[in-house]
Amino acid sequence: MNAKLLNHVVDAIDLETYIFCDSEEEGKKLTLDFMAAIGLTDSDIVFIEYKGIGARVRSRGYVYKPGDSYQWLSANNRGGMDND
């Protein structure tokens, strides 16, 4: 994932999808593996509901947590972020 784009995120990125899987546990694992694959290694499952052939999953990948050094507050970015 492009680090410059992540610098514009204030806290987290939420993802909602339907995952083809055999159980709720497999759906959780696949979702967290996917989040890690796109660079969001600090992720949680917010909601999961297994039905039939898969699970509806909402996950949250944290870019910044309270107390982190926020890129969007850095001295170079006060007054606005670059659009690149």
C-alpha cells in the first residue's frame, strides 16, 4: 500500500466484504490474512456472520492509534497535506 496515501488517513481503514469460507473461524483468518497482505497488520474483526457458503465480515485496520505520532500533524504538513 502506498505510504503517502496512508499519511492522509486519520485513524483506521474499515473493510466490509463477503468471504467464501467453510466456517466463521476460517472467515476470520482469511480476512485478517487479507488485511495483512494489503499492509494493515494491526487489524481487528468488528463483525462477522457466517451463513451458508461464507461470512459477511467487517474489519478495521489501524493506521494510527491514540498517542501515535500522526503523520498528518507533522510540521511539514501543518495547514494542509500535499496532494501527491
